[in-house]
Amino acid sequence: METANGPRKKKKTIRMIPQARTPALEQDPKERARNFKEVNCGYRVEDAQLEAERCLMCPDQPCVSGCPVNIAIPDFIRKITDRDYRGAYDVITASNLLPSVCGRVCPQENQCEGVCTVGESLEPVAIGRLERWVGDLAIKEGWSNIPYIEPSGFRVGIVGSGPAGMACAADMAKAGCEVTVYEAFHEPGGVLKYGIPDFRLPNSIVDEEIEKLKQLGVRFECNTLVGRLFTIEQMIEEMGFHAVFIGTGAGYPSFSGIPGENLNGVLSANELLTRCNLMHARDFPNYDTPLQPGKHVVVIGAGNTAMDALRVCLRLGAETVSCLYRRSRAEAPARVEEVHHAEEEGVQFHWLASPVEILGDERKNVRAVRCVRMVLGEPDDSGRRRPVPEPGSEFEIETDMMVYAIGTNANPIIGQTSRLELNKRGYIATDENLATSIPGVFAGGDIVTGAATVIQAMGAGRRAARSMKAFLGLRDTDSVYQERPGGAAGSLFGIDPAERGYARVRSPR
Amino acid sequence: MTTNTQASGYEIVARRDFSDVTYLLEVRHPMLAKAAKAGQFVIVMASEHGERIPLTIADYDRDKGTITLVIQAVGKTTREMQRDLKVGDRLVALVGPMGIPSHIGHAKKVLCVGGGLGVAPVFPQARAFKEAGAYVVGVLGFRNKDLVFWDDKFRAVCDELILCTDDGSAGLKGLVTEGIKQAIAKHPDIEECVAIGPPIMMKGCAEATRPYKIRTMVSLNPVMVDGTGMCGGCRVKIGEVVKFACVDGPDFDGHLVDFDDLMVRLQRFKPTEREANEKFNENCRMRSIPAAAGGAT
């Protein structure tokens, strides 16, 4: 290790680092396709050490800006090489309270790893795997970072306990607010619990991370359907919340409207995953929720949810599991790693195929799906080539369970029950600071943008927290040392007197 | 097996057994009692390993801070609840009120029809119409005299009440559609009808009022998981459109509802339900506890 008086270590170059990415242990595809244990077993300490060596510590740090929550990635990797693992955890948790979750489910290839300097000539540093390793070690060692929190006297209500709500809750709790998170289900966690299956993100890990939020003083109130039990307006006007964040997610699954969708055996991926993951239908009859798994399953769509549905069905004992997608593999929205895992486990992919009709038997159970082959035409609005049906190319696939994973629409409950402004697609309208049309009410995640990723929702939660702090006049630690554009005029030693975050004693009332 | 030792959860403050299969639970939840409106429902989980079952709110008492659920023991979960739940026990989950409240308009004369278990959820609507100043004609249908419940409650809020039983052991002999015919014959100026009960009965009611073009609202209770619009299990066909009963309903125009589709979809889990019921029967035989442990109040 370098010391102040020793010779400085030479700058690392691409030729000095381990050339190949350190592989993570994975369960054998044949074996894992029949169990719900985690596919990726994670790094061992020696793997983490080796992989950490691959970071060039480049001065540009593109990975930091590539991360939606701007984790100081090179700093935590340096702590790993210094064997200061607790330090690495401290660096990560300064920006992200849920490293074990994000290390597993972030699409790193489009974020930090996608812009990694090493990635220009070799495979990028496995930042996600390192983050997960640090997070899991923290759980094992019982580390948690409970900063000294000075109560600010403000009360913040959060609607929805998914990734957006959790991220916002963490930031507001650290800012000294009394935070209550409301969840409609009987357990907190949102999509991390009901949606993402255990083999990708064990629910026990989610519970551990929620435990850390509780240690920050965050309260979780389950079985609470905000909008119907009480409204957003009541939270502000009657219940004494100084600010509210809405992170209810998109919900409301889409169907495509082809004939036969109401046959029994046709269901949304949300329903399949919720029954299996949150309600434990896979342990029926020890748990009461039924599922009736299919023997020959067809899943429509090729996003991450579709991959989860496909792989869940394999594990529930399906003999064949097929994926129908109207575009080609290159356009599939799922993470490359997920498609790869699904292929390894034996999922059959029908690229460039789209369902036109679902056929039933005399008892109105699904029997088969009639599909048509597609060819890619001119690019559409999304820049992807538009699929067009090929005449006379129809074919049938026999199936007893059809799962729709083609996206979601806006959940209507908050819109039905408040005077919040919505956009024309039914999502909550916000400005660039995620403020809604009601003062003090902020919104973020899928209920604002439509379906996106876990980390994007967390990023939105943190962005909303920043706006909320500004709204409440709380000091935002991110901007403490920023020069005010107008200079120091009208400020007290450079501190805006309107800010309430610097005085020890104050009253919000 | 009920988790009555834990302090969290929602306390059962009263239980009444109407018959071998129908029972009433009154549960403490002051906030819910305050928010509940006619036509809404809740989702209940009786135990940690339980399923989430949707139940229409049969009554609410804002002063006492309680809501009332009337339950029919048909599946494994509802039979287990019937066997195990006592006053003082706690439900592990109770969430609501869900769904869009019933629209109580300014109709001057309305018909409130309840069949079997549907008698319970139609009560708050009858009361709301009465409070809104309407002339309320109630039509209640049961299989026989022993199954009759809440006729007294209805008499208090209805201007007229027609009781029907399949075998004629009480009131009029015949289905509720008979009662509807009589009511319409006597009151040709009925403007609106609310019908709640098994799908086949609601279908019959919709057909009975269709020739008279009386607006008929029905309350649908399809299979669902979350009750918040997220799973789509509860999709129903209303005319040419597919709606989610949990967030777009549960009330729909009975003249547009595709009841055949609804009835098919309600059969979805029949095989698993049978399996669960058989297993439950086996467990019951193995237990030497008397089945009537709940006890009527």
C-alpha cells in the first residue's frame, strides 16, 4: 500500500489488470431450473479481491454518472482492494441503502458497467457483483449505518413500499423526518417482494434491507390502501404530514385484446408472480393460495418480467415453456443476462412471432394459441424496427397456461380519489423536480414514468427526496458547499436563512 | 392455527352464525369503518399462510369503529375461518375499503334485491337509498326459512319488503325474479334496481328488469389477489370492454355484464379448490375437536 513518504504507485494501465472478468459461481442450469434457490451464488472474498483489481481508478469516473443514484464506485472498489470492507459498505450506503438488492437487479450493462473505461477494450469491471458482495457481507456481519439523526420535526408520508418509496424514505429519515410508509399488501417491499422471484432476489434479502430502514426510524404500515382508506389530500390536511411522496408503481397489467383472453388459464405475469412469490402458491397446499401451474406454458413478451414468468413456470414443473415475442432477440427489452439464463434453463424462444387468437376447449380452458410470424419493417417512434405480420404464416402452439407480460398501464386508484393532475396516459403529472400539482406532494417511479427498472425507481425516490427537502427548507447535504449563484448576498455566512437544516432548535409549525 | 396470540391484526368483536354455512364477523377497524361506503369491499387474510379473500362490506358502524362481514363457508379458507375464528381473535390482514363506492343517485323509487349471501352487501345500499330519500322496495331470496337472516334489518330501511324462498317455507314461493315481477307490477315507476347475489341470480334479475329498461346495477366478486388493480385476475366483460372489477367496479351495469363469462371464470380454480377442501376434510376428521368450536352468539 502506498504511504505518504513511499514512492507513489504507478498509474494502473489496461495491461496491468486481470484481463478476464472474474466469474461468479452459478447453480447448474439443469438443477436450478427446478428449484427456487438463487441462480447466481455471488462472489467469494478472493473473487471480490481479484475483480476489484480490475478497476483502473480512472480520473473520469464515468461509472459514477452512469449510476442513477451516483454511488462513488471507484471509492468503494478501492476500499475492497484495501481490505476495508466496512469502509466499502460505508461508501455505498452514503448513496444507496440497498446494495444487496441493486447489486442483483440493476441493469448494470446499461448503467455503470456500460460506460466503464475498462469496457472499452476488455469486459467491464463487474461492479454489480462487487456491490452485491459488499451488501451481502454487511447482512452477514450485521453492519448497518445509522447516522446521528437530528429530528427535524417534519412528518413525511410515503405511499407504496417498493423501491421508489424505500429510497425516498431512507433519505427523508436521514434528514431527520418522521417517516411513515404505507403499503396495500400485507408485507412491505412492493415489486421486490411480489414480482422479482427468489432465484433472482430472495425475499429474505429484501426483508434484511427493510430492517435497515426500520433502524433509521422508518415506520411501515401495511394493509393500507391510500386513496380509499384516506386520501392524499387528507394526509396533508388532516393527518399532519408536511410532505407526501407517491410511489405506487404502474400496476394494471395490459392484455392485447385478441379473442380468447378471458379463457381460464390466461393470466398476467403480475398475477402469476404474486401468487407464486408473495403468496407462496408454490407451496400449496401448505399455503392456501392456489395457482394451478401449467404443463405447457406460453409467455408473451420478452422483458424482465417475461423472463421471470418463464423461469418461474419451469421451476413450478412445466414440461415446456415458450416465449413469444413479436420482434427479434436484439430488440428484447430484458437484460441480456436474463435471456441468457432463461435459454440455459431450457426456455424455448419464438422470436418474431405474435399471438392472434387464443383457443379454448369445451370447458373454456385454454388449449392452444394461434400465432403469426413477423418480419421487421421500418423503424417506429421508439427507433426499433416495427414488426409486420407475414401473410399466411400462421401456426399453433399447444398450451394450458398463457401468461401476458407485455407491460402495464397506470394504476387508477390515486387518480380516482384525489384531485392530482394526471397526464394523458393516466400517470401522475410532475415537473422536473417530481413535484405534483398539489404543493408538498411529490411522485416518482413507475406511476410517473410507466414501467421502468428498480434502480430508476430508486433514483426517482431520491430525486423526490431532494425536492422534498428543498420544499421543507431542510438542508440538503449534497449541496452544502455549493456556491450560491447570486454570491453570498442576502445570506448568513453563505447559508440561506430560509433553510432550516442548520439550526439545532426549530419548529416546523 | 389462528394467530390469536399476536397483538397486531384486526380484532373480531362479534360473531353470529346464521346457518350451517353462513356466519357474520364484526371486526374492529375504526379508520376503515369511517372510510367505508356502500358497495365497497375488503380483502381479508385469516392467517399467515392464508389466501387473500375479497368480501363485500355488509355493514359498518362509525361510532363503534367496526365493519361487518357476512361469509359463506364454501372453500377451504372460509370453512376454516368458520371453524376457528372466535370473538377476540385477530385477522392477520384486513385491507380496504376497495372499489368504487356505489352511486346513490336521486332515484325516487328503487328496488334492492339480495339473493342468499348477497342479502348482506345489498343492505348498506338499501340504507343509503333510504337516507337519500328514496322509496325502497326490498326483495330478499333464500333457499328456505332456516337460511333467512337480516329481514328485520331490512324492514327498518325498506318501505316494502318481499321475502322469497325457493320452497315457500317463508314468504313468497319462488326465486327473487318472482319478487321483482310483483314489485314492478305494483310499482311501474321504479327507476333503479340494485341486485347482489350469485352470478346466476344477478343474471336473472338483469333479464327481469331489461324489458322495463330499469337501470340495474350488480356487484361482481370474481377471483382476485391484491384488489388494487395489479393482478388482473378479476377482469370481467362489460359489453365489449374488459374491466377490472377491483378498481373499475365492483358495481357494473347488469344489462351489459357478460355473466356467462364471469361464471366460467369463477370455475378457474375448481380442481385446486376441491383438493384443498378434501385435505381440509381429512384434517377435520383427524382432529377430535367438536366442529362447533366457534359457537353462536
